[in-house]
Amino acid sequence: MKTVLITGCSSGFGRGMVDEFLRCGWQVISTMRQANQRRGLLAESLEKYGDRLTILDLDVTDPTQRETVTEYVRQKGDLDCLVNNAGDRFFGPLEDLSEAQLRRQMEVNFYGPALLTRALLPGIRTAQGTIVFVSSTFGYTGFPLTSAYCASKYALEGLAESLYYELKPHGVHVALIEPGASHTNFGHDPGWAEGDSEVYQLQMQNYHLLKERLRAKSPNNTIQVAQQAVALAEGRSRRLRVRVGQDATLVYFFQRLVPDWIRLPLIDRFYRRIFLRRPA
């Protein structure tokens, strides 16, 4: 029986992937922060699948917890798939983001996955397994008041594409899942910049309104993301980038196919209409 380790399983895509991998017959190591106090989040899966589901405590930014999880996996044997799903997000103008918020953004979304992948690579390489990174449309397009989050996902995309070539000769497949807007509880209560510069007040007001509108309209892509993760892990898909959602696909091809001298003025005009609109 093959084994997958998934980070960030308390909600959203991670929670959906736990159930999909179990449904498809995998042994699942599910990790989350404060797992001992939050086991109830996976109570239904534990009852249904029993000893095929293991829940471990893991904050991907904590070196001690990473080592504990790595040692657990090492004792169990080779690892067939690692899904780096855990993430965090901070919104707001760069001027108003604290240094702690900037560092936390990179620690959770980039350094944590990179260091965990490095630690688990020997077992994944022996199994000739798969490494999946959950990215975002913000991993290939910039967006106002989202610079820290975009930077972390751009970094993750660079890491994944480099590893795709680096590890392919060793039989390890690396992939990115790039979901578009999705109605999950991951983005329900994001972190906001600690500062409150008046110069960005109108933009921030409109950003809050935009997020609420998008959340209300966006589909829940949890099942589709989970299915794509399993397809990658089982070798039914060998793509580097898998986009989920029409918006993700449209943005990707707009970014790649339209030259900057056309694309940038159009996007700038679009963003100005959204973020600099005065209330009626």
C-alpha cells in the first residue's frame, strides 16, 4: 500500500485530499498544527478508515516538529508522495506589513515546504515517488495589496520547476497545483497588514469588498484539487503545472501569450477601476 504525507490538513484543500487519498486506497499521514487538540476535525475519516490514517502534529516552520515527522516517516519506510499544502496569507500594502508578517509569509509558504521536502527526499527518491506543491494563480501573476503572498508563491513555483528537472533523472516527479479562486475556509479569515496608512485606505476598502464578492461567487474546487493530487501521485498525470478553475487557466494564458506592452496597460486600467473606485 502506498503512503502519502499531506501538510495543512485541518481545512480546505488539505482536508479534501485526506479523504480522496483514503478513498483511493492510500495510507495517509495527515499533518496539521496542534493536531492533538484538533483530531476531531478528522473524526469521520478516522472512524471510516481506521489504521490507514495517521495524524501528526506539524507546524512546517518548526525545525523540531519537521524532524519528528521526518523520523516517523523514516521508520515507517519509503514515502510515495509528499503534498506540500500548508499555507498562510497576509494581505495589505507592503508599507503596512510588519517585518514579522513578511517573514512569517515566507517561512510558511516557502521555507517550510522547501526544508520539509529536503528532509523527506531520500525516502521519496528511493520510492521514485511524487512531490506536489499547492500554489495559486498568485504564483504567476502579481496583484495589488498581495505582494507578500505573491512573492511566496512565486518562490514556490521557482523551487518546484527547478526540482522538476533536478529530480526527474532520479525517477521523482514534481508538480504544481495552481487553483484559482475557490470558496474554501482557507481564505475566510486571512491576515491583514498591521499598519493603517491613510494613503491606502481607499484601495484597502475596495479590496475587502472585492474579496467578499469573489468569495460569494467562487466555486468550491476542493474535490477537483484533491482528484488532481491523487492523479499526480498515481502517475496518471505527469504534468508540471495543473491549473484548477477557469479563472486560473484564463489568467495563465493571458500572462503567457499577451506581450507586456499590451498586457500591462490593460491590467493597470482594470486594477485602477477596482481599487480606486470611490463609493457611490
